[in-house]
Amino acid sequence: QAIWLKGKLRVGPPCIDFCVPHGSLQSYLLLAMVGTLVAVGGEVVDKVQVKTALVSVYDKTGLKELGEFLAAQKVHVLSTGGTAAKLREYGCTVQDVADYTGSPEILDGRVKTLHPKVHGGLLAARGVEKHEKEMAEHGIMPIDLVIVNLYPFREAVAKGGDFAHCIENIDIGGPCMIRASAKNNASVTICSSPSQYGKMMEQVRENGGSTTWAFRKNMAAAAYALTAAYDASVSQWMATQVTEPPPTKTVAFEIERPLKYGCNPHQLPAGLCAVNGGKLPFEVLSGVPGYINLLDAVNAWQLVYELAKGTGKPAAASFKHVSPAGAAISVPLSETEIEVYEVKGKPLSEVATAYVRARNADPMCSFGDFVAISHKVDVATANILKIEVSDGIIAPGFEPEALEILKAKKGGKFIVLQADNDFEFPEM
């Protein structure tokens, strides 16, 4: 690794200082030996005052509150198009990016912010004499806060847009500003989603109009995750539009909620993720599922869904460690079965009957199982299930009273998942 420090090129480990001029042939030869770019240096200041903000958003969610906040903080705002007009309505002092750069928006808005006066303000290393001098020479102002979100590419694809429409919804300027701001987190705060406005405003208020370096780094990490997922979506879609798909495939996982743990209790942290922004096949109504719970739930649900669809009868399954301990459809129980299964005198709906049969196919293996039921769970089923040793249930719906019975099981730790009946599982 190499870094410029007090006019010397330090290479290490071990740390060796070379007295060579910055930008000289000797320095480039040394860097070639190191193999990576040298850090430009500059002092990292923990708290950076937010004096200038660049705001350019497609999604205007939360813009009113944000604009009023920036106005109250007396922040100078650089902005474009409709965003600039809205911010003026909210009391902000706004300078159009085109006026600042001296270059108009061109090519139907494809080029707005791709300009050295914008990216120089984002990428300049503050405290570095050479950078400060070049900024002054070119009339570049430092930008402390960047608020950007991206064109809705995924939505364009999801709505069935043609090739040209989807291409037009690939954002170029937005990712460039996000990545530049995130790289220069020593000085710049990047907000890449309306969901971040609240904590950014809280951060600025708590720090006398400034942001801390720890906060800026956290926001930078979130920003790079966003652009990576965005590019993954574009790459995956583009691969379906060509005759020779690229050899590299990128998949983005978006954490929907934390899991209790992974395969085993020591595997933490663990999370339930959606792939490339896709929706999940269920909703968690109660409890905190673990990894194996979800494998049981999804596999058991597919089994009962197909059983019910094929037979026209309510179906149930009992899964343990990703294997079926029992599966059944609703067929009336004989008097002997009612006695053996210990449900004598209990109301037995069609759904409850299917559950009792599935549970008792192998009751020892079903101990601590995960249950799947193809139809709405009624009170009769919930009352039978509540006394069994079981970890959770997945079903397309629950009667209100039945849901309350199940949510109270295991002191509220019993897992209740509501399946999406219309979800189409991908081809394997």
C-alpha cells in the first residue's frame, strides 16, 4: 500500500518513506511496483458542516419536509428541473445546476450533472493544497450533502416496457453522483433513498449543522449497496436481450427482516432476503423465524398447495428439518382414529381433520414440527394445534380468533406465516 504523507511517498508494510516529487516519473514507477492507486491524502475531519447540498431526485417522496429542513438550516442548494422548482416552493435558496456549471441540460435531460464543476465538488480531497488550488481556479464549490435517487428501472421492466423504454430508464448521472459522494465520505454525506432523510436530518440537528465521519461512512456503505443492486438488475435484464449473454451473473440480496439464526444458533447475524427486489411468498404475522423454519415453511406450503389443487380438498403437512413427517388431505376420521388421535369431543372441521391426519402420520417425527395448511385456518384447527409441540404454521389466511390463539402460543414465540396464494414459484 502507498500514501502521500508530508511530501513523502510512504510504502508499506514495512513502512518506508521515499522522498520523490508528487507526480514525478519516480513516483509512478514506485506506484507501479505497489500495484494500486495511492491515496491523495488530506485530513479527515470528524464533523463536516453542511453548507451546500446537491439535490436531484426522481422520487419526490419526503421532499417537502426535506426542503423545509434545508431552508431552516440555511443550506445553499444546487438542483435540477422539477426538483429545483419544488424546493423553491419550500423556501430553499436554490441555484440551478445549469447556472452553476455554465452548461445547459442537453440531450433530453440525459446530461444534467455530468460536469467537472459537479464532480469536482464531490471528489475534491479537502485540505489537499493541489485540490484546493484547482477548485479555486475552476470556480468549483465543495458540496457537503448529496441527495439523489435513481430512475425506476426495475419498475419499467416489471411493467413490460419495450427495449427502448427500459434503456431510457437506466440512470447514468445518479449512480455517478452517488458513487463519487460515497468515495469521498471523508467530506461528503450521501442520501440515496427517501427512507434516509429522517436520520440525516436528526444527525445534522444533533451535531450543530454537521455530520460525523461515522455517519458518512454508514451512508456511503448503503449507497454502494444500492448502486450494486441497481447495476445487477440492469445486467440481468440486459442478458435476456442479447444472443450472447455475458459469462458473469450478479445477484443482489435485499434483507427483508432479521432471522433468529442460520442453520444453527451460533450462526448470527442471519437475514431473510429478497432476490433483486422480488417479493417474498409469505408475510410474517408473529414470531421470529430461523433459517430451517423458513425452509420447512416454503417446502411444506408448496406440498399442500399442490395437494389441495389436485384433490380439491383441504390439505395439511408436517415438516421437520426440511423433510415431511406427514401429509394428508381432509378425509373424515373413523371413531377408532378419533380415539387414537386423542381428538374425541373436539370440533373437527375439514381443515382441522386434514391437520390431525398429517400430524399423526408420524407423531414422534412431528414433535417440534412446522405446519402447512392449504386453506384458511379456523378456530377448530387452532385449538387442536395450540396444545401440540410445534414451531410454527404457514397458511393462506387465518380467522381472527384463530390467529389470536396461535399468536399466544409459546408465549408469543410461535411463528405464524401468511402465504401468498398467488405467488408463482420460479422454475428450478
